[in-house]
Amino acid sequence: MVTVTNYTSRQRKDGTTFQVLELTGGVELVQSQETGKFYATARRTTIPCTFDENIAKGLVGTQMKGDVVRVQVDAYDFTNPKTGEVIKLQHSYAYSPEGSTELIGSSRVESLQMA
């Protein structure tokens, strides 16, 4: 299951706006490659929608069947906001609806989520 945790307005090249829903998967434990310690995190991605801002706002908290999955992508630079370290990543996250082989959305890593 994933949860709609936020929504954001985005702008198209022609200047019009549309909404995207932020989906967050379940909590998982990941082991740090540097320290060997475990931390809790959750995968996040955004998907476009046809809803206006009021409806998108009302969907926050809604759960949907499926998972946020890791997807291989072309390499890109990510700057750790806490340390300033720039690392090269080759993955993003997408929504995989339950029972479907299609992936929706694709979000690069934008922040580190450690709890």
C-alpha cells in the first residue's frame, strides 16, 4: 500500500499548471554503506493527476494498492543537503499499481529521509 502524503502544483512549458500527488510507501530499514548503522526510510514518488488543487488536497491520507519501486535511470548528481557531498545516483522511484506491470511517474532522489 502507498499513501498520498502531499500534492504539488507544477507548471507545463506552455505556462499552465497541473497537480501531482506525492505517494509514500511503507517504512523500511536500510543499512548505511558508510557507517553500517540502520535507519528508517520510505520511498516516495510523484504522479500526475487531472484533479484541481482542492480535490488533490482532499486526497492527502488516501491509501492506494501498489508499491513505490526503485527504477534504474541515467546517472545524475545528488547533493546531500546535510554534508554538501555530491554523489552520482542511477535510480529513481515510480509507482507500481497492484496487478499492473506499468510504472507511473518517476521521481529522482531529492532528499534523504532518515528517521
